Amino acid sequence: MQTYLGCSLRYLFHYVQGLPPEHISSSLILGSAVHQALARYYLALKDLGKPPEREVLLQSFRSDLMARIDREQKPIHYKSDCPDGDGLLAQGTGLLNAFLEDPGFSGMEVVAVELPLSTPLTVGNDIALVGVIDLLLKDTLGHLVAIDHKTAKNAFTQEAADQDLQFSAYALLLSDNGYLKPGQPLTCGFNLLRKLKSPKVERRLTMRTPADQERFSRLAQAVLFAIEREVFLPCQGWQCGDCPYAGACADW
């Protein structure tokens, strides 16, 4: 849904026509490898009661990242600040070291890591909302906290966190799958690893209420309505610079 709202023409190329991407962003490769490393960290906390050793986690990250680069068949679109695989490796190592210095969310119980959930979006149950929650925690009062890991250069404002659709989707998924009681709000948080010369970790907390879930459902229905009527238009903006369908868009 975020893809459609960001650029419905990109949605057409990817999800309807199934066009292969013209390239893959190095940011996507790095983000996936960092996500995997963070999942290992929290799984160790959940299963063993303690985090993995720093060097063990970093070595697994290095191996995972290089394997992703080596097996990628599409051209990799590198950024100027990380022009190759070695640059990505150094940047990712810096991000994880910053995280390990300040993991945050201390004292909370790890309920689930990479939790897959789904719920019907339509009356006939033929279309479902499917998502994976990066991290589900429980605070000392027994309240659930849904965490989304991000790697980005720019900071996230509180307004961006409060308006983020992904957290509304998380709340709907958790509510419909019995993790939340009827009417119960959900605390959500971004775990943002910033890609700076001196990497650092920032966190933003926000809430999602049943009203947010209802608004998300209405928005999802509107998007489905537009897709069924083949409303696909380009949306030019900052996101075009790294778009994997720039050529297809130019030919549209």
C-alpha cells in the first residue's frame, strides 16, 4: 500500500506487470543485512537471555552482507558515500557498533522477532493484509511495544512517526490476531540507525489507537478501489533518483 501511495505507476510495474527491477539499491541490500543482524541479536535475547558476543554478531553480518552482494544478479546502485561493497561493509559495521553501544528498550521482554501476521481486508476474505513485525516487546506493565528497525541518513521527526502507516498496519494485525484486547492502544517505536560519518541510534515512540486502525482500513479500501479501476499515475519527486523502474517510467 505504501508503494501505491508513494507512486502508483511503480506499483503497476512491480506488482501488476511483474517487471524485473532495472537495478537494486545498495541501501536495500545494507538494510536487509542490518535487519538480519538485529534479528539475531533479539533472538539471542529471547532464547538465551543474553545478546550475542559483539564480534560474533559483526562477523555474521559481514558474511551475510557479502553473500547478498555476491549473489545479486541485478546491477547494484551504490551511493557516492559508499561506492562499493567495502564501503557498505564499513558503514554497516559502524551502524551495528553504534547500536551495540546503545541497544535501548532495556528491561523489556522480547515477545517475538520477525513476527508474520495476516488479516482479511475484504468481506470475502479474498484479499489479506500481510506483514512482518520486526520486533515485539512487552514492557514492565505488560503492555506490548511494536518496534520497526530503520537504516537512514536523515532523522525521523515525531510527526513522521505519528503519521507512519506501517504502525497503523501493525496495530490492526496485532488486534485482529488476538495480541491486543478490544480497544487497547499500541505503543510503537522506530529503532533508527542513522548512516552518518559518526553513526548513531535514534528512537521515536508513538501510539496507535483503534481510530488509527479504522482510518488505515478505510485507506486500504480506497487503494484497492483505485487498483481495481487501474488508476496508475507517476509521482515525480525525490524518490525518483533511486527508482528501479526509471527506464520503464520514461517509456510510459
